[in-house]
Amino acid sequence: MTKPENTIDYGAVLKSALSALFPDPADSESATQILSAISCPRGWNQRVGVAALKICGADLEALQNFVDARHEHRDIVSMAEYPLQSCDWRLRDSDPVRHMELVNQDWENFDAWIDQITSS
């Protein structure tokens, strides 16, 4: 079950995640401001914001510290969307079956988080 990233409406997920994780409007605005400091290429902002919220959850201080660490945008996405398979990218060549198992498990986990956050 490999799911292409372009099937996810990251803008809608980001809005839902901010509302679910930060029900207080002031906290939601603070989180939005913190996320705006992440440096990433045009078009990646919403996806990277979703990834950062998945990693940090509802902890504004953790989110600020995470953003302050200045992670590269692709690393942020990898940590959130592909944590299992990104532990060892060599599996793609050395054990493609295991690699696909990890790909599917990562997508199932990410989809479950999206379902949880958007149904809150």
C-alpha cells in the first residue's frame, strides 16, 4: 500500500492539526508563527508544518525548540512520514521486500495519525 504524497491535502491537514492540537486560538496562532520560521522551498510549507506538528505534538516549547534546531525541510518530512524506512535507506537495494514492508508500515502509521488529527 504505497500512497503518493500528492493525494494528501496538507493544507487541510495542517488546519485540522492546529485546531486539534491547539484548541486555544492564542496557542494556535503561536504555533502558526513558530511554523512560519521554518525555511523551506515554495510549496513545501504546509507539508513541513504538518510534519513538525506530528513530531512535536501539542507542545509549543518543543515545537519552538525543534524549529530553532534548523532541520532541513526534507529531514523534517522524513522524520514524520518515513521514520522506519529512513533508518536505513540501503534496504531499498539490499532487501527490497523488507524496504516495502517499512514503506507500507510508515504510510499506515502516517495515515492513522492524519485520521486521528482530522477527526478531532
